[in-house]
Amino acid sequence: MGLDQAIGLKPPLPAPLMSHPRIYFFCREEPDCLQNDIVALAEGLEALGIPFYARANYWLKSTTPGDYLFKHTPDVRPEDCDVVVFPYAWFTWWLVGDKVPRRREFPELVTRRNRSYRTVYLDHNDGYQTVSWEPAFRQFDHIFRTKQNARAWKFPNMLPWADGLTQRVVDCTAGAPPFRERRNALYVSYNASHPYLHSSRLAAVRHLHPALQTILPVYQPPFTDITDPPVDPYDRLMWTQTNGRHSRAYYERMMSVTACSAFCGEIIPPMPLRPEIYLVGGRWAQLWRSYYDALAWFDPRYPRAISCDSFRFWEALAAGTVAFNLDLEKYGAVLPVMPVNWEHYIGVDFRRLDETVGRIIADPGCLERIAASGRAWVMEHYSPAATARRFLAALA
């Protein structure tokens, strides 16, 4: 018996969608529950002129009272629509001090047989094994999963997705100064992030940044105090709705330099296909990790990167600065549309750092070309409108 049979198969897909399907969002109503995933998608649908419906008022677009992106539509039920979308925070919303996520109930409409609508879960959770691994999530028609790796196992109903850009980020990175007027430096800021460094960031701090010091000196200003609300009414609203993550000063600093360190994720051994054995757990997980680290010495394959999709990477591209990240393709990362290394960003192979430094020294003009190409690429493929088009195409 296969794994899907053991945990239960999902119902067959409904009929193909119309060109303009009716989409319903199961957004949460708590103002401090950030749901960036559905914000980007809904902003794209709005830009394309495609109406959508919601269970609650959420995300104020401006300081105008009632100017919600998601408007509560009590006269439209989820069952009346073609697609029903759940944000990742529906099941995994954490507050500071919580030991377990504040989960909503698993909606009956997802498990309903012979339904006429499709169900979608946007899984933007960190890590490899997330809440969507639970057996009940096989009932979703589609799980749009960020942070996938081509060399790690996934469920059949998971499609590759990405954090991408929201309109807030697009607006805040507009009007950046010309590249040649910027400070020649590598901006390093991992503010508003995890209180620990992922192994990819740690490798960048220990090895990449010192290697680049002579051509791209590190610019590492003090962390922006995200507990201090902005004075500007719009910035204060965005700061409130993003739990302090919105900072105009952060974007201005990013747009003032030529390059940005935008690493995220854990670098793990190339085996096994399902690495949760050493990614989840305590002492036994550590022992398993040591075992597979030892085996990796005899494995010709490259290591893999887990959870390497980061908002900082997309923000750096939008700001028109050169984004330094892992060589996404080499480390197995999967995005719906992959950027090209040395054309849209600089992807680092930590086994060959000298090649990265030498290539920049040999062709210093490549930084300006990559910055311009990267910004054009991200606006073409990961703006809200592009995200919405991709979402509709995947469902079609």
C-alpha cells in the first residue's frame, strides 16, 4: 500500500476553472495576524480586475477608514465560489510566548465529497516538515508550498510557490537612486528575523563577507528598532499590520548600497530523500544528522538547502541592489520561475568562494548589470499581478 493510500486519497478535482473564477479567502480577522501570502495574491487579483470574496475584513490598504483589501462578504458563501483559499496562518498563527500555534478548526468544506469548488492552502511555513504534512491536508486539491527542494520528497498535491512581492514592498522600493550613485558596500541586516542564524547565513558571515571585504566592504548599521512606531500615518499603519516588520529606513538603506546579503535556510546533507529524520526532534535527530553528515563526505552530490526562500531576497531584488544568495539551482531550491545565476542575482557556491570573488574582480561592471536585470526580472515574475496570473494558470 502506498503512502497516499495509507493516509487517504483526496477527492477528484472539480471541472476546469473559468477564465475569471470566483475566489473566496478564508482570511483571519485578527489585525496582528500577518497574512502576507494572501495579501500578495489578492493585490494581484485586484490589479487584474478579478473580484474576490472573504470571510472577514482584513488588511487596510490606506489610512482611509474601511479601505480593506479583503472585505467581509456575508452574502457570498465559500460554496458559491470556484476556489477557496486558506492562508498559512489559518493553522499556524503564533504569538510571542505561545508554546503551540493558535489553530483554527479544520473546515468541513475541505473534506466534503463531490464538491464543486477547489480548495487551496498556501503553505509559507518555515522548515521542511510543516503542518501540511498532516494526513488531513491531503484533502486539499492544491498546496502552494514555498521553500521546496527538488531533491527532497514532497506530497503529490504540493506545487512550488514563493514569497514574492506585495504592493507595499513595490511602492517602498520605487524611485531608487541610480546604481552609480550608491555606496559601494554589501548591506548586511538580518533584523526582524529569527533570533538565530541559519547555517547559510552563518556561512556567509564567516566566509563570504570576509572574502568580499576588499571589493564590497560590509555595511552593517545598527538594527532598526522595530518596537518604535513610525510617525508617518501610512508607515505606522503598515508597521502595525506587519507586526513591526515595516520600516521605511530599512528600504532606504537597502536602496543606498550596491549589494545585499540575502541568505536564508539550512544547508543539509544530500541524503536521505526525506530528511525530517534529522530536522525534527531532539537528541536522536542530532545523532541522525551526525550520521548523514559523515556519509556526505562520500557522496558526490551537492548539499541541499531547506527553507531558503526569504522576504529579504525579494526585497533586495526590488530595491535594485545585487542580491547575494545561495546558488539556488545548485543547492536544489525550487521556485515557480527560477532566477538565473550571475544574470538576476549572485548565487554563491560555498565550496568555490574564490570563483565568486574572482569573477567580480575580473568584471566589476557585472554588479550594475545584475542589479538592473534582477529588478526587471522580479517585477516581471513576482509582482502581485504576476503572482495572481501564475496562481490562475496553475489552477487552470
